[in-house]
Amino acid sequence: FGVVSGKENFRTLLLEHESFMKVFREAIIKFFSEKPETRYVFEQIMPMLIPRTDLSFGDDSIFNGIALGIVYGMMMDLGYRKD
């Protein structure tokens, strides 16, 4: 029922995700140091996130909500936001 089948495919997916998260984290740090505002960081990071979705542009509000949660969550993990 999943999108990934087989141990090797699952391993590939996890390694790609791990690699992406390192780049994503560094981008959050960079953009926050340029301008410590959530909106700015969110707007700067969106070009990284958009290619990683299959949602159509009609689903922008859904994707934006998910993306904001991911960005804000990383900002919390980094200690930039408290809640």
C-alpha cells in the first residue's frame, strides 16, 4: 500500500531524506541569520520545498500549511522559536 517497496528502495528514500534535511537545516540557519522573521525564512525556503511535492497549485493552501509547519518546527528545533 505504500509508495516504497523493498528494503533497498526504502534505504534509498531514507538516505535522500537525511541528506535533504541537512541542506534544509542549513538553509533555515542561513535565512534566519539574514532576517530573523518567520515569513522571510518561509518565503526563502519555498523554492526548495515546491519541487518535492505532487500537490497541484490548486492545493496551495494545503501545501503552504504543511510547509509552514515544517519550517516553524525546524526553527523551534534550532531554538529560534519557543512555541
